[in-house]
Amino acid sequence: MKVVNNKQGQILEDYINFLLLKAYELTEDNDNGKFLRYVQIMKGIISQANYYTEQPDMEEAELIHQWLFMTPNLMFHSFNGFMCGLGETEEVNNDDLMNETFSVLSKLSSMANKQNLEPNFIDYVSS
């Protein structure tokens, strides 16, 4: 996963793990691989975000700022869509999901406001 710094990577890793755990808990009794399909969706989002880092326009600070929020936004909406597909409508926009998502967006916003975002993307390696 491409990030601007390890702090962003840790924030996203925690959010991804939160979503994956929720998805796993809701599909663990399912033997047809729905959880694995959700993992593929998450990998696709990460691939898409990584692809954006390779675009020439990503040298503009405004685009980097927008990119910073792309991954959690796409993951939030994909999780809600996955829950609807499972028929787990009580999990859509529930308090835990909303609190975790707002926390992630707040942390990323704080990080972005405290530093000058440069197009020096790195591969995040979990600590």
C-alpha cells in the first residue's frame, strides 16, 4: 500500500483491520467465500489508490490531499454495500462504523494540516 508516511499507513492499517474483522464476524458461518470476496474488494481499492500515486498530476498538493481520503471513503462505501448484499442492513452506517470512520478521517485531516504533503509515496510495511 502506497502512503505519504508511516503514520498514514498505520491509520489505514487499523481501519482496514477493523473493517475486515467486522466482515469476517458477519460471514464466519458462511462457507461460500463471501469474506474472501470482500478481501478482494479491499485489495482492489488499495490497488486503485496505488495507481493514482503513479499519475503525473499527483505532484499537486490539492490532489495529494484528495487522494489521502480516497481509500477510507471507498472502503467505507464498499463495506456498506457488502453489508447490504449480505442482508445485514443493521450494520450499515451503525455507530461503530461511523465512529471508526470519522476517527480515521479526523486523524488523516490532522496529519494533512500539520505537514506539507509531498508526492514522495512509500510502500507501507506493517510494524
